[in-house]
Amino acid sequence: MPKKLSSTESWPTLVQERLVVWGRCIHTQRLRQRIPIADLAMRLGVSRTTLLRLEKGDPGAGAGAYLTALLVLGLIDKAAPELPVSLWQGDYGQRVKLSLQEKGQGDADYF
């Protein structure tokens, strides 16, 4: 039995909007390139149902499936550009220190 997916309402609005746009792009490019659903699903290694969920922008579909679809259709560089190296490599700087309340010590007055 497949795992239960989270509800759409639990995802941030910006994430939902981007997934819907990605889904529309996947659908439009599949039609423009005249690729049948079964063929694209096979190339992506997903079921037809999963591909239809991708095209609808379903947040429960895996990020890897979205990115693979965008790659296969030639859209990856426009839809998900490479992040700057500085975001994932190099100096991490100083750690952020939690306030007393965030540490849970500020709750003494609450009870």
C-alpha cells in the first residue's frame, strides 16, 4: 500500500505555485514534443499515474521525478537553475545562538 501523502494545504503557497508551473511546463512540452504519456513515463521510470500527478503539480510527487522530467524535456536549466557554489560550499560562518525562550528556558512563567 502506498504511503499517505500530505495534504496540499500543508505546503507553502510559493512551493505549490512553483510545482503547478513546473507541472504545466512538463505537460506543455510533452505535447509540443509529441511524446505520449506512456513513453515519457517509461523514460522517467515512473508510472503513468505519477506522470499525470507531476503534470498537475502534485506536491506529493517526488522532487526527483519533477527534476528528471524537466531534464528529459530540456527544461532543467530554466526551471531549476544551478545554485551558486557559495550556498553549499566554503565557510559556514558563526552559528546562530538560540534565545532562552527558544531553548525552552523561557517557559517557566508560562506554567
